[in-house]
Amino acid sequence: MALDIRTILSAVESHALTSGHFVTVNGHEPMSPPTSGITAAVWVEQIGPARGSSGLVSTTARLALFVRLYSSLVQQEPDAIDPDLMTALDTLMAAYSGDFKLGGIVREVDLLGHHGDPLSARAGYLAEAGSEYRVMTITLPLIVNDLWDQEA
């Protein structure tokens, strides 16, 4: 079986967009700040075997995605930036903590870190293209069953 990364990324992007919290959701890390509202971006952070989950015939993989939420520091009242970002973050984290299997494309979210780093988010700031963003970066670890055949 081959990794269908385009389908996985598209599903995560579509899910975020349909949450109603984002002006746009990119499939790459943007190079310019959002001009209004909150934007999100999804990209691959890491991939490798899911320790303790692979069989003797095929390897189950842990695919970690970054889902980063962006808000410009100059677009709105400063006291509203973190609450707005946290509201969007909370919606995504609740979905990822629930039955988030992307329509059966993945086995599960590695919620508690059984196979590596768990589902988590980190707040920070990012300066790019002469502008500053407030960001929340989610590590979304997905477990994909039977991805690579193993030799006997």
C-alpha cells in the first residue's frame, strides 16, 4: 500500500475549513501574514514506523502533521487575538481527540503518544515578510495501518 498523502492532507485541510473558524486553510506554510481573521496551514512534520504497532508483514506508520493557526498581530484588538485563536484551537483539538479517522483513511490520532509525541499544541510568535503573527502550532500524529510491505 502506498501513502496517499494528498488525500490525507486534503482531508485535514477540508476538516479545518469546515469548522468555520478560518478565512482560508493552506496545504503549505504561508509566506505572508493573514490580512484578516485567522488562517490555518497543514503540512507534514515527520513520518516513520509506529513503534509497537507494526506487524510481521507490513509496517504501520506514524505520520505527524503540523496544523498551524495564524493571526496577524496588527489586524485586531490585541486582547482578542489569543481568545480567538484558542477558540479555533479548541474546536480542532476536540475533533482530533474524538473519533477523528478522516473517513477511514487513518487508523487513529495518537492522542496520548503511544507511538511518539502525543497530540499537542504550542503557542508562539512568527516573524515573516516583515510582519508578525501570533501562532498556535498543533502536532497532529496520525497512525496509518499497513503502509509499507516488509521483507521476510
